Amino acid sequence: MLLARRPAVPDDWPDLVRPTLYEVTGLRHALTFATAVLDLSRRLSEI
């Protein structure tokens, strides 16, 4: 998965920029939070 392209790197470098464990963990936490907020919003809209 191509996440970003860095124009300053030499042409022989691969296009793939791998996310760090910290970034993946942060994304997981953000998605978990967003899911919880959407679930709460859905439940509140049913009231």
C-alpha cells in the first residue's frame, strides 16, 4: 500500500513507505474511538 511519496529520495528507492508500529497503533486507537462515537450517535438517535 502506497502511503506517501517522498520527492527528495533518489529514483532507485522503492515507492512504498511503511508505517511505524507507533503510527499503526495510533490509527487503531483512532478507529476504535471513531467506531465508539458512531455507535453512541446511532444509539442516541434511536431515542
